[in-house]
Amino acid sequence: MTYATKNLICTNRSKVTGSFCLFETGGSALLGNAWPLAWLVERVPGGGRAWIHWTEERGFAWARTGSLVPGAIFFSTQTNPIPPVGASQINLLPLDGTWSFSSPQAAAPDGPQVVRCGASLPADTLAVGLTRGGVPVLAVQAQPNVTLALQPGRALHLSFGNFRPGEVLDPALMPTSTALRFPAHETTLCATLEPDMTWSTGPATGQERWL
């Protein structure tokens, strides 16, 4: 299956150097907190621009994070794709001194994405999550002998500040951000951080429409 590319043109009209950070909200987990991650991050100077682009395929990921709290970094050790239709379940089990995804299979068509954690998995050491466009976007603390049911978020937000890719975010403590909504049948959107640190968004015009 071919996935369409989405494009976001970010313009920094302020005088501040910082990072545009795209993140997803609305994700959930049946057990534990589903934390949003700094998904796509681009650093620009005052007056600069960034082109952020992605495709919409989903996948599983796991990482060695230690305790999963805001500020921790989710750097994927392994990813595994999720089929474009329906839900999947996968196991996270020991393998030769490390851990590995194994035995992916279909789950309930309208259900969540499921990760089954092995009984010998160390507590508060690993995290599992979902990817979007191959990049981790949501994470949950993994625990031994637990089945985690993950629902991806549906809302996209853009923030500006100091962020690191894969950083665990607390939306309640985020700097000013704006919700992003692509117009019907459009794959490119423009977002501008104004000099007073407010946002404006709108469809692409001119050359940007052809990205």
C-alpha cells in the first residue's frame, strides 16, 4: 500500500531560535499512562522556516527508557509495522540477552493495537509505543506479564520551544501550541509563529502547494 505524504510548512516570524515540535494527542492505553512524544522536531532561527513531512503508516516500537516520565527519551530499539487495515497484536519477549518483538498477528478489526509483555520483562525499564510514519509518537511503560492495549491519537498539535526528538511530553506543561487540521483533500498545511508568539494556520498557496 502506498501512503500519501503530508506536508507542514512552519514559519518562525519571531526573533527567537527554537524547535517546531509536532506531537499527537488523544492516544490512550488500557493500562498505564499513554504519553505523547516529541514526534517530529525541526530547529530554526528567528525568521527561519522548516518543512516537516511524513506518511501515515503505523507501527509498534519499544525502547529502553527507564522510568517513563516527562523529559525521558524514547529512542527506538526495534520497530514493527502494523497492517494498514485492522488491528494487530505482538509479543515482546526475551531473545539472546535482549528483547524482541515476535509473532505479530491480526487482532479484533475495530480494537486497539496490542502488545503482550513477557513475564520476565524487568519493571520500569522498557517502554512500548506506536509509530507514525516510522517515528515513535506515543509510549507506555512496559511491565512484566502485562497486555497493553494502545489506541493512537487522532489530533495533531504544533508547539515551539526546546525539544528533543522522542522526548516524553506532558501536554499540560507544553509551551503555546496550536491544533492542526488539514482541509479536505489537502496534503499541505502552513503554520506561522507570529512575532507575539501566537499562531496562524492555513492551506498552502503558490509553490508550497506542489510539495
